[in-house]
Amino acid sequence: RASPAAPVARRAAAPRPVNFVDSTEALAALARALEGVDVFGVDLEAHAEHSYESVACLVQISPADADYVVDALALRFELRALAPAFADPNIRKVFHACQGVDIPRLQRDFGIFVVNVFDTQEAARVLGAPLGLVALYASAGVISTARRDELELLKRAYQNCDWRSRPLSPAQLEYAVCDARHLVDLEAYLNRE
């Protein structure tokens, strides 16, 4: 069972800027940046209203030292540039609840196949820890109680918003990136248990 008494060290004490990737040049730079990492966190935001199958709108990627939000609408046909990083068996991809939506959406929408995955929700289920991402972050000590409350407010406001609309607000970007920002720390905590 996961113990709240053993928090992990945070990767970054200060807030990090969010790199919004909406050009082929920025996407190529992100692909190059991922070549040298061992692990990164991943999440997707989609829009499901008024569509038979939901539309992937954002891909959030967080290696240890940076946060990226990729505009999957603007770069829909270029996102395949990230396929080598996702298929690399030496790079671990950390998701939260990826089976039902995120991995199939990456494959279907962008032709990106994912190898070497760690799912924090599945690990939490085995350990008897909270299954919700924000609650799991807090129980692992990855975020403070105050930050947990902030993220819960952002979740209520933006979880089901229209992710197709542009420009995205700073609050939308913050909500989106936090679904990936702490996944690497969370994985380290869950693996210790």
C-alpha cells in the first residue's frame, strides 16, 4: 500500500515555463530534445462533443527538465515526428490511465506507437493508492495540499472544456501541463512502494 509518509523529491521547486509547440520548427526541436532522455510523462487532451470519435487537441510531454504542450490540431500531420521517441524501448513513457484513450488515440490520430510504458493508475490500483491523478500526486507528496486544491479547481474548470478553441488561456495550459508535469516523480514514488 502506498505510504503518504514517504514523499519524493520534486524535480523543480520553482514553476517551469510551458513551451507551447505549434510550429514544425518547435516540433522538430522537441523531437531532438527527447532523443537524449530516459523517461518522460505524457498526457492528451481531446474534444469529444459533437463528434463520433473524440479529436486529440493537445499532447503534453514532460521530461525531467521541461514541459511541452503540443498543438495537435495545428500539427496534426506533422506529429509523426515524435514517433521515434515514443517507439524507443530505451525511453520510458509515463502515463496516467493510458489504456482506454491516450495510447489508442496516439496510434489512430498520428500513427504513433508507444513502447515501454508505465501507467501510474495501474500501479496505484495494485498498491491500493488513490486512483485519481491529483489525489495520487498529493498522497505521494509530489504536490502540496495547497497545490492539490489549485489543481482540483483547474480540473473542474477545464477538464471538459472545448480544447479545439484557440488561443488557449494560461489557465488551460497550466491545467493541461500538470497532467504530465509530475508523472516522472510519481512513477519514482510508486516504484519505491
